[in-house]
Amino acid sequence: MEHIRQIDTETYTVINLNGYEGDLDNHPTITEYPELFEISEDEIPENAQYLNPVIKTKLETEIEKQLKRRQDGILITAQITAEYKIAVSLGYVSEEQNRISTEELIPVNSFIQLGEWKFAKSKLIEIGSLIIGETLYDKLLEVLNNYIDNNY
């Protein structure tokens, strides 16, 4: 009987497939851990041990990543906004420039808070530095590049 077994173990270890109805080639142990598991047609020995894997589905994994990206996005936009508000209060940035930059950056901030950092970067590049100022542009671009490099 075809089954999934763990590779290179002293005890013949078989994945418990009770309740799984898909093709064995698509089982998460095979797709996500091909270096640890294989499909076998060997006879299962009587002394085999059965493993009940707790494996995250790709959807669960992507949901976790998306939630983290969103949480990170909320934190970073709050931090940058706070720094910018301080610059305005100290007179480094005019109220008018603050208004213009805030309006222009709404799509960038929205994408960041939705966890869509790559879209946010594209939108920032599209906006450019002329409207929001080179200092703010460079700061945002650096934050986006660092986040994307470290999390994608």
C-alpha cells in the first residue's frame, strides 16, 4: 500500500494519513519537507511507528506572514508619522508641506498598513521626492528597502 514514510530513521516511521483525501504527491509532508519524507510502496512492517504530523498549511503560513507584515506596517507608519510631526512642531517642516506630504503619502501608508510593502515601495517611487521632499522620500525608501530585504 502506498504511504508516506520518514527518510533515514532507525524505526520505520509512517505518516498517519487518516482523514487525508488528496494525492500523496500534494501532502504537506512531501511538498514542504521533501528532504525528510518520501512516498513508498514498501510493505509497512508490523513494528512501524506512526506519526501524526501537525503541519501548517500554506494558507495558515501566509496568513501569519500577512498579519506580521500588517502589524509591522502599523508600527512603522506610527513611528515615521511621529518623527515627522516632531519635525513640523520644531519648524523643520512647514504646515503646508506637512499637509501636502500627508495627502500624497496616503496610498503608501495604506499599502504599508495592509502589509503590502512592495506595492508601497512602487507607489513611493511613483510619487517621487519632488512633492514630499528628498529627506522624507529617502527615509521612507530606506525603511521599505530594509523591510523588503529582511522579510520577503
